[in-house]
Amino acid sequence: MQERIDQAFELGDCQGKKEECLLIYPERVFDGVQAGRLLIVGLGKDELTREMFRRAGGVVGQKALGLKAEKLFLVVPEELAFPVDDMVECLSEGLVLGSYQFNKYKKKEEEEKRPAIKRISLYVQDGSLVAARKAVKRGLAAGQAGAAVRDMANEPGNVWTPQAFAEYGAKIAGEGHLLFRVMEKEEMQELKLGGILGVSQGSAQPPKLVVLEYRTGRKVPTLLLVGKGLTFDSGGISLKPGESMGDMKYDMCGGAAVMAAMQVIGEEQPTRIDVVALVPAAENMPSASALKPGDIITQYGGKTVEVLNTDAEGRLILADALAYGVEKYKPDAVVDVATLTGAVIIGLGHHRTGLLANNDELAAKVLAAGERAGELLWRLPLADDYREQLKSQIADLKNVGGRPAGTITAAAFLQEFVGETPWAHLDIAGTAWNYTEKPYVPKGPSGIAARTLIELVRSWK
């Protein structure tokens, strides 16, 4: 076998460059292990990183799909100067994400369908076996969470409705150690959640506020996660252009990321932190009953907002969820995730998620979690100066601050509803889809932020 590999190198057919592949059809790989194909993936000459192994796993996943391979035997290169558990975790994670496919609505002949990977086996030396098994579980869980976000986002708006969010919450709560409830429209009216009610009033779909709680039963900090669940955003009366409006089914990716993260949290049962998740779910549609530019609404807690642009709706539903969550659960920290502004794409492109925060320690934790998860963030400034752009002559706030610093003023709006609680905001409008091309990120929704949230909880101290 080694002779074949050496020959390929001598001929220049394979040089071990990053993500370069060499496919061999051997008689045998190891004693006792039969394989129809042997795939060797290059790592290149750069310094080894977690992302490098995640990308290598993505390459393997893509190749497995193309070859219709259902069983994989993964050999971990332990001779490399890199922690085995990190290698195994990231290879497993990338493999799941790289082999992702969404064929639910495609009608194909059976022989054309690409089967999913059904079994993954792992080879490491005995001394690394215990750590490797734990690492595989972590990697698979994170990868499956990213895939779950993609599944939710790929569903069309006529299928993935606020009710679908509620049903998904009930499902994962039944499978894991999570408490679940849904706040319906009637209760929102009693509590005066004017943002969620206002945004949804033009839609035939009633809004939902999905609540999931993970409790340790100990005296530990509480983390509040809030995800924007706008299942379709037409812009309302401030109607979006028709071109690419179909992508607005992705406006719920923040809520999907929070739900997928909670599923893993419920399964892994961390001991150092309680986690509460809120997903305000609604549709933003134009109709005779829809919010109009110039209308004034009252958010939870009593602040009034002059709605000058009904397409700046995400901040309205998030404001209610943030204010309600902070008051009811009194969290030690809050993180929200939302496809909030097109401005973040102008500033950061599709390569970084925008991060804004009122607390340096929490911001550092989120940045580190994103780094480990391979979901890079970039922190933008947030200061009182930006609030000046949100002043209204007839209400406490207006919901837009003009084109300058649009991502920052959107975050400044949200900051009004968290008080002094440490809070971080992730604007994923540029990374939730059309994300930087990677072997483990396909076209369409990326599944961004779920793995960052999972890593944040895993590493919480």
C-alpha cells in the first residue's frame, strides 16, 4: 500500500497539499479491516489548526457522497503534533457537515439518489481511545446541530411557519432534558409584547414565543439565548424588491441556531450553567392589517417605538423577547442571534459575523467560542453616540437610524432592552447563507452560530 502512495508522490499526482485527495483501490488497509477504497487527504504545510481538520473532514464527507459510500473508517494521523481529541472532534464535525444534503422535495430515480453515511468507525491507538470517543461525540453533535439549522432554513416559508418552530421545540424537549412552553398570541396581548404582535399583524400565521429551559438544579449562572425566528420577511408595507425575496425564508436562521444549540445542550447536560432560550417566531407580511410606516407600537416593558420602516422588523420582535427574558429569568448573560441587517454584509462581507456587546468579558468568550467552532466573528463598536440616530420626536425610539452605521444602530436599539445585563449580539445576515465557501459549507444556508453557541456553553467558566 505504501508503495502505491509513494508512487503517486513521485509522479506528482499527489503532493499532500491542503485538501488535495488521492483515491486508491486497495486489497486491504490494515490487518482485519477491509475497504473498497482508500482516500488520503492532504493537510498542506501550514501550521495545524482545528479548522484544518474540520475542512479535511468536509472533503471526506463530500467525497463519500460522490462515491455513494455508506460506511467510513477514519484513520487519525496521531503522529502529528496536534491534540488527538481536537483532531477527532473536528474531523467528525466536518465530515457530518460536508456530507449534508437536503433532497426532501426532489423526485429522483432510486439509483440516482446519494445515500447518507450510515456508519463512521474510528482508528486511534489504545492510549487515545477514551478521549477520542468523547471527541467524536462532541464533533458529531455539533455537526448534526449545524445540519439541523440547514434543514430548518431549507424548508420553504409555507412549511416552516411559527407553528413549526413550536412543534420543533416540543420535539427536542421530549427527547432531551429541556422544559418547553409556547406563549400564544393571547398571552402576548396580556403582557403587551407589542413588537411581536405588531410585526405579525399583517400575517394569517399567528406568532409564537417558543421557550426552552435547561436546568441543572444547582446554583449556577443562567445564560439567556434569543434567536430571531422570522419565518418569512416580505418587508411588510415597506416591501422588499422581488429579486431574491425568496431568500427571506432564511430570516429565521438565528432562531434555528438557538433551537439546534438547545437540543445539544439538553443532550450533553452541562453542569456549570443553566440555559434559557427564547425564539420569537412570526411572519412579516403586507396586508390591510399590517403595520404602516409611521405607526407607533409599545414594546414589552413600556417603551414606545415609531416604526418608520416595517422592513426593520427583526429588532422589534427581538426587543420584546430580550426585555421579557431579562425581567423574567434574570440571566447573568444574554446572547442573541439574528439575520438583522444588510449593512453587516457591506461592512464584513460573507466572511465574518458581526459581534456587538456591552460587556468585554462576554464578548471575549463569544469570540473565543467562534474561533474554536470555525465560525469567525468581528467585534464592532457600540457607544452612546449611535443612540442619537434612534431618537424620535414623538416616541421613545424610532426603529431605524438611517444608512450610516446601520448594523451598529440596530444593535443600539436592542441594547435599550437589556439594561445592565451583560449582552452580546450576533448579526449573521452575511453568514447565514452565501457564506465563505468551505468543504463543509454547501451552497444555501450555512447553519452558522449553532456550533458557536454550543462551544460557548461547553467552555463556560
